Amino acid sequence: MTHQDYVKFLTEQLVLRMDQTKQDKQKNKDEKTPDILSNTWFGIFPISWKILTKK
């Protein structure tokens, strides 16, 4: 990817986000899945422990 392609992509994304209404932004924010609390607080260790204990 060249420098110009990257700048073009970033400007397109910026324009798309600027054109969204407040309702669309709130809707997209609400649709995101919540993070698992143990993964957020302790990182990869709970995931690896779950994988090890399943085997």
C-alpha cells in the first residue's frame, strides 16, 4: 500500500464518520459487543487458562 493509498483511505473514513448523524453514531456504539470483564482486567491469562482446562 503506497502512501497516497493510505491517505486516501483515511480521508474516506474520516468523511464517512463526519457525515454520520448522532443517532447513527449512538446506534453503532450500542451494537458493539461488550468485552468480557475477566479478559479486560487480566488480559490473555484467563483465555489461556480456559483453553488449557478444556483439554
